[in-house]
Amino acid sequence: MGRKLLLDKAHIPGIRYYDTYRGNGGYAAAEKALKGMTPDQVLDEVKKSGLRGRGGAGFPTGMKWSFIAKPEGVPRYLVCNADESEPGTFKDRYLMEFIPHILIEGLIISSYTLGANTCYIYIRGEYAWIPEILEEAIADAKKNGWLGKNIQGSGFDLEIYVQRGAGAYICGEETALIESLEGKRGNPRIKPPFPAVKGLWQSPTVVNNVETLAAVVPILNIGGEEYAKIGIGKSTGTKLISACGNINKPGVYEIEMNISVEEFIYSEEYCGGIPNGKRLKACIPGGSSVPILPANLLFKTAKGDTRMMTYESLSDGGFATGTMMGSGGFIVLDEDQCVVKNTLTFARFYRHESCGQCSPCREGTGWMEKVLKNIETGKGKMSDIDLLWDIQRKIEGNTICPLGDAAAWPVAAAIRHFRDEFEWHITHPEEAQVRNFGLAHY
Ligand code: NAD
Ligand code: SF4
């Protein structure tokens, strides 16, 4: 049984409420930080832990925090990115819905470390029932002296506000989120300057994902060095994975980053295997933005090593034979799934969510959707496959924000690994409407 640091108390009835959370050791980490540590000492623990951003990019959290500019007389902000919109990803929702106080506690410690007296939780519009849960948790934390002025006599002041998004995927991109918080259209900004230097209202701002900020609580409880002992190499600690698709036990799992992909899919502790005796066809392990990997590349890396659930192992081999950890939105496809259709579904999503600021993304996402639709509906030509390849290449790396790459990578990976399935759709247009290609390329 893997160690649980975020979900260890999830089974306790009423853990959603302050008294139960506090009665089970909650707010001990905040107490430790505010009463006995300087902000630099907390930062040091976070650095020692090796914690990396859990939203998808995996950027070292301690390093990001140390980048925050500290000009005299200018406020600093902490923004919690709860705009979890990546298809296949629903781990932050679980934390906020069932253990909201671990997030609030993490926000208090992180704000204290950064010297931020105001913190915003920006939450996706579709999570319509969760702001109330968070607001209740914030009110209870305040009633018990964990928010407001002079928290627990530490001299530190903090207010946390919940801001509801309106349902745009792009507002999960940190600079679009900041624009939206400022009351403007959620258009990403060009970086640099990074938010750590010029963020919300041009002030130094750290934007971190929900899970990242919650993870600060166990880091302080057990110590950064102890946290870093879990996992492999630079993939330290535990990671929440939201598992979905063709598996027996979809849900949110906390894993130590030292188990294999095969164990995650087949063990009873996690996904419990593929239903109805079907065979595994492919997997998208990090949310829709990361490359799809066929089953024959999923369990072993190109070097022949066991593929592990770590940032490094999942991306081993680059995009030729690897993929990415991303946000931990783990999507499993069995032999009945059509890769062309799956790719079209993602392409439609990205075309719809593109903010339209840059032409490679605005035009390219629409173009990829049209070409994919032609192939999927039996109207494609062989040259369309090369056309698709060409379009995605012209998007990648040529846009303001990562949405362009996120739209391009799934198309590139689908062609790279399943080109024969695309060709079969084109050579068998009528058959492709009534049956799937299956596993014929293995
Ligand atoms: P990024 O690599 O551009 O940045 C990572 C973080 O590090 C940012 O906060 C950035 O400001 C900071 N940073 C990087 N270099 C810096 C520097 N020199 N100085 C100061 N700060 C610096 O990636 P990103 O745009 O934050 O995230 C992209 C990822 O988000 C994608 O890979 C995708 O997996 C993921 N994603 C997640 C969801 C979700 O719902 N969880 C949705 C869409 C995308
Ligand atoms: Fe907007 Fe797409 Fe450009 Fe991002 S890449 S700024 S979503 S047009």
C-alpha cells in the first residue's frame, strides 16, 4: 500500500469540516510555520522537498517561489489555480470537494512564505458547487483565527477570496487567469515578464495549482527531506492521478512516484485492469495535452527499462517513444477505441477553446479539426495525413501560450504511432463508419 500524504484522512467522516480536520491533526503545519519558522525556513523546506508544480508543467515550486520580486511597498499575491479544465483531469476537484481545509492550510503557509497578504482561488465555472464548500471552509478558518489580522498572534495578515471563472479552458493558463481576475477577457500575456515579477495588477504574483499548494502541508508536517525520500530522482513525493477511460476502477488515486505504469493500470489498488477482458490499446497519461502512447511503448522505455509513473520515465525517449506526466489525467483506451475519432474529439476541443490571439493557433486548430473530420467521416485523402502533420508542426512553438502546443502534440503523436489507422480510415471509408481499426498494427 503506497503512502498517502494528501488523501490519508479522506476516509474520515466529516473531514470536510473544520472541527474534524483540526481534530485529526489539521492546521498543525500552519501552526508550525507561523509560530516557529521564518518564511525563508519554510521556503528552504519546500526546496528540500523537491516539490514540482502539479498542474502540468512540473516546474520546481521552491524555485518559482524564490523568483518572486520584492520591490518596496508593492503588494505580492498568491493565486491558486483551481481552473482544472484539462480533459481527463479531476484530481483538484476531489481535494477541494472533500478535504477543502488542506488547501486552505496550504494557502496560509504558502502566502506566509511569499509575504502575500491576499490570496485568490480562481475556480473553473463548471465546478459550480465547489465555491460554496471553499467559502464555508474559509469562513470557518477565519472564525478559528487562521485568517484575517495577526493570525494566531504571528503578526501575519491574510485574506483568501474565491473567484469563479466563466468556463473558458484558456483561463487555466496563468497569465490568462490573471487577466480574467483583473476583470478582462482571458487572453494570455507574452512571457517574460513572468507573473513572479509582474502578475496580478502588475504586482509580483505566484500562481500555483491546487494540489501543489496542498502538498506544502505534508511537506511541513514530515519535513522536506523526508518528502524527498519518496519517489524516484527528481520525481519526489506523491502525486494525485485522476484515472478514467476503459478501466475497472476509475477515480482519483494518490501514488508514490515509484510505481510502474503497468502496476497502476492492472493492480487492484489502482485502476484494476481493463473491463470485459479487452486488451489495452493506448494511454494518454497526463491529460489531453500530452502525446498518446500505444500499448507497446507504455510499459517499457526505448532503453528497455520499466516505465514508471514519474516525470522522467514517462517522458523518456522524448516524443519519439515517450509522453509526459502532465496534470495526471490518466486516460486509458481499450482495443475498441478509435484513435482517429479520439484525436478529432481533442482537436474540436482545442479549436473551441483557442482564444484566437495568434494565427497559428486560431487558424491551425480549426484546420486540424476540419481535416480530421474528413478522415474520420470517410472523406479523407492520403495527402491529408501529411497536411495534418504539416499544420501541427507550424503551430508547435509558434504561439503565445502552451495551448497551441497542447493542440499540436496529440495530433502529432496520433500520426506518429497510429499512421496505419489513419490510412485505413482513408482506404476503407465505408468500413470505418461501422467498425474500428482495433489492434491491427501490433
Ligand atoms: P510553463 O512551463 O510555461 O511554466 C511553469 C511555471 O513556471 C509558470 O508558473 C511560470 O510562470 C514559471 N516560470 C517558468 N520560468 C520562469 C522564470 N524564468 N521566472 C519565473 N517564473 C518562471 O508552463 P505553464 O504554462 O504554467 O503550464 C503548462 C502545462 O499546464 C501544460 O504542460 C499542461 O500539462 C498543463 N495544463 C494543465 C491543465 C489542468 O487543468 N491542470 C490545463 C491545461 C494545461
Ligand atoms: Fe490564444 Fe492559442 Fe495563442 Fe494561446 S496559443 S494565446 S490560446 S491563440
